Amino acid sequence: QAWQVTHHTSSVVGDGFYSYDAVSCHGEVCMVACEKDVLDSGRYSQITVFLRSTNGGQTWKELDPPPFYLSVQGFQVIDSNNIVLCGSLGHVFRSFDGGKMWVNQSIIDTNGNNASPDFTCIHFSDAGTGIVTANGNQIGTPDLYTTTDSGNHWNPVTLSSDPLLSIGHSYDAGMYRVAVPIYSSIFNENEIYTTHDNWKSYDSVRLTGSFQLSIPNYSFGMGDTFVAYKTTKSPDPEQTTDGGLNWQESTLMDSTFMATEMSSLDQNPVFLVGEELDTTKVNKMFVSFDHGESWQTRIIPSANDTPILWIKQIAVTQNGEAVAIIVAKRGTQHTVEQDYLGYL
């Protein structure tokens, strides 16, 4: 079936132009973090805005702009009221009313040396318990922070290897997992850290086999099940159900497909999407109906008869609908790229 396009960027950069940063859903409530161009005193400037849907992405309403601007790195709709996001320079913001008002929970200059963490991901297992991960190469700052009181207080944690963390997942109070997708002779390679006592102790495993010489991405589930996938050069997904000790590979892709995003393993179906680098091939995506254990290939349907270049982010609602940020080409010669919000 075709993607139903419900919101799109202007074809010309300027007043009202949207740049979609991230999409997240919980139940039928979905939100998109955007950057929007506005005309101010004769000059264009960017502001942060949010689009909200209460029907699985079929219709969207733009909320009043919050009193801040940041490039969103991590974004999550925890439930219909609680939304969190993070960015660089230690920025953390939270809404308790579905995005109408925002509370500044940023972590700035924690060591008194003008160093602020460069946050990469934020994830909450419930409204009170969460984790935010940081670029460990930011000298003088912890690698991650945890909270059990909705972000009012953050507990800093520094891992001995000082890693570059890109993905974090909260399971319950004191239970977290983070990933270090680095291939280097200096840093730990493709390390995954897990704790059950709020980082008083932790276990680590390292990816081997086909992932050993690559930089993978991860999608974590609510237990010891998670999936790793590469972003280039035969990005076949591999699943583990024992915290990373043993892996099962699904052979689906070839080296012309670049995977960019996987929806949450906690939902079904699970989508793995990206871009077909060989333009002579039909673009495709991959879907799993068993939380990443096995996969099927799907040809990407069109969006209002507009050729799709790639899908950069995707989220799934409780009814199994997919809501995505789609990059497409428009015009007779298909030379102008345009972003869409679509649901499937």
C-alpha cells in the first residue's frame, strides 16, 4: 500500500520551511521534533517546534514553540503526557503535559570547567526512570547519567574505558544498557555494557564475527534481546537473546543498501529502513513480526506517487501503524528533495 502523506516541508527554504529531526510514538500519540525557519526583523532564523498527532500520524497539529532552540539528538514520547529530549551542550528538556510546556533539566558545566556533556541519546522505561548517554570524548564530563525521579536529579556515571556512547536503554530502576559502536585499535571495539544495579557493577560483551570490523547500530528490547545492524557494506541484522553472547544472522541485504534506522523491538512489527545506494534497484525496507528474530523484504510503497529516496526515521504505534520521516524527490525531473511525514 502507499504511504499516506500528512505533512511535508516547503519546497523552498525560507519562511515556514520545516526540517524534521526526530519522530517518536507511544500508543496513538506521535510527536515530531522540527526546526522551522521564521522571518524575524527581515532575517530568517530557526526555531524548535513540535508537531503532535493523536491518531497515529493521520493528522498533525503544530504546538506553540518552546522557549529554547537546540539540535535534537535524542527524543522520546514516554506516554501521552511525558516527552523528553536531549542535545549537545548538556541540554535536556522535558514536558509533563504533552509538549505544551517544557522544563529545563539541562546538565551544564558539571565540573566547573565550562565542560558540558555532548548528549547522544535519551530513553525512559517509565515516566520516572531513564538514562541519557554522552560522547565520552568530551573531556571532564561523565559518560552517561541516570534518573529515578523524572529527571529532577541526574546521577553521573563514568565508565573506565571512557567510551563514545551512541545508544542507551532503560529497562527498570537500576537496569540499563549502552552501546559503544566504535571500531578502533585504541578504543574498545563494539562494546555493549549492561548493569542491573545502577552501574555499581556492569558486564560487557564485544561483537565478533561479521560485525568485528564494522561500526554497527543497535535496537534494544526490554530484556536481553537486541539487534545489531551495520549502516554500510551488507548491513544484515543480527539478533541476540542472551545479552550479546551469541548471535543469529538474517541474510537479507547486499552492499548497495544503507540501513539508517530501526523501530523499537518492543513493538510489532519492527521496521528496518534506509536507502538503496544503487539507483537502478527498487528501494526496499525490511519488516519483522517476531521482534527481530526473522525478517521479510518489502518494496517501499510510493508517497502520493512521489519517488522515495530513503526513510530516515520510523516509529510504530500500538496498532502497528508506521509513522516515518520520508525523503522524496519531486518535480518532473525529480531533482528537488523534499521531506514528508507519512503513515502506513
